[in-house]
Amino acid sequence: VLEVATLGPRLPLAGAPDMQILGQAVHTFLAADRPDRDPQLRLQRAQDILDRWQVSPSLPPQALVSASQALHVWVQTRWPQATWHRELAVHHRLPSGTLVQGQADLVLSTPDGLVVIDHKTFPGRLQDAQTRALGHAGQLAAYATACTQATGQPVLERWIHLPVLGQAVRVSR
């Protein structure tokens, strides 16, 4: 772990939701949300997504909108000229012939290179989340290699975004 950034408050989860399903709902909203849209439409979209994934009792839609807003503010502050690429399909063939493929949650294109961000909805303590984030460093490295091969641009940073905790963790190569 190279750095930890606080983006906003912890999300107010209620009950004991299936975190995999809740994670899908959060990913869906983060991919679809745009901060320049009407606030009521954003709130309705959050509610619709939470309802569709059947996790609306576990998370208020306003909290989901706030988490997305916090992510946007953090990105805008840290990489003001970034272009967002959400749910970017990545493919790369290793020298061994193995095909690496996946979907990068968020790739930022900046004037100096790329930033790869992966959303994880871990609900535990930050210290435990940092350990888990390190476990995903290989996934981010594979995405980084694929992005560099496809674009010729270097990947400058790799981050695990933890929207439930309101944090982001930068991991090394």
C-alpha cells in the first residue's frame, strides 16, 4: 500500500446484505452515474438500481449518490484533466499464450498516462481492506499491462476504490 485517500464517509449499510449482490449494485451505479445530471434523476437512478438488485433496504439511494459524488470530486481534484473510461474491456495475450481478459471498472486517461481504479465493496475495517487491496494488486497489474499494450501509454497509478469505507488505496506494481 503506497497511499490511502479519504474520499468521504463510510456508507450506512443496514442489515446483513449479500455483499456480492450489493457490490454489483454499487458497480452498476458508479458506471452509470454522471455528476452533471439532474440531482433528482441521479437519486432516482440510484433507487432503481438498488431495487433491481434487491438491496434497497440495505443502502439509502442518497448514500450511493454521495459515494459517487465523492469519487468524482477526488478524481477531479487529483487528475483534473482526466477522461473517464468506465467498465473498460481489457484483453492481453501473455508471451506464454495465455489470454488475460477482464473489465476495468475505471480507467482515467490523463495527459501523462493512465490511472487504473477498481471498485471493491468490502465493508470491514480499513486495515483489513488494505490487506485485501494488496490481494487485488495482480488484477490491477494485468489490467495495467493490457491498457499499456493497447494504448502505448504508461499506467501511472493503480487504486482500489472502497466506496463502502469512503476510501481509496493505492497499490504498488
